[in-house]
Amino acid sequence: MPDMLKTLAIAALVAATPLASATAREAEGIRYAQIPAGAYSIVAEVRAKPGKEAELRQATLPLVALVRSDPKNLVYFLQEDRAAPGHFVFYEVFASLADFEAHNAMPYVKDWFAKLPQLAEGGVQVMRMEVLGHGPR
């Protein structure tokens, strides 16, 4: 048993090293080194109409893989409020406004926006942000 505990402790130490942490971030698709100073970011939220929470979630979840596979996207998170199901917050980072606009022109983004009048209250509320600081941590 002590050998198993020792092995687990060593594995935990290796996983906690900066190299392992950086490798994990890269594997997950966050490309910090590619985020330029002044990058264009979005914090957006959308709220489901009453009774449409599951439908909005179902329509929105596929965006995660689609957006993260877009080479112009540097960071993308979709979050749902634990206290208010159907309240979604997006965090997206693109190198430039042009990259963000190209993203919004993608057919899957346009299709998602077309579904919103039936599923969401008030459309999408968007804060257009600028990334301060950049590069690996």
C-alpha cells in the first residue's frame, strides 16, 4: 500500500508542475501565446424564455466544439448559471475584430442566431472587451 500512495503522490507532483499545466492548457485548446495585446474579446449572455431552457441548451452546446475548432478563435467558454438554468454566459477571444466578424459570419453561428427569437428573451447582450496582458503565464 505505501508504494501505491508514493506513486499517487509522485503523479500529483508531476501533474502540478508548470510544464504539465502548460501542456494541459494546450491540449484543451487555450493558446495563450497567440493572444496579442489588445485582442478582441466578448462577454455575452443570453437567457432562455420560460420553459425553453432545455431547448436553448441543446441548440447552444454544439457551439463549443464548432467555435473551438475555428482557427480564428483563441479562447471560448460557454457557461450556465447554476442558480438560473437557461442563463448562459459566453467568453470568447479573437486576435482582432476582423477575426470575430469572420466567426459571426459562419453558417453555424448564423443558424444559432436564427433560433434565438423562439428560444431566448431579449436576444444576446454583448460586452465588447479588450484583452489586457498577454502571453504565457
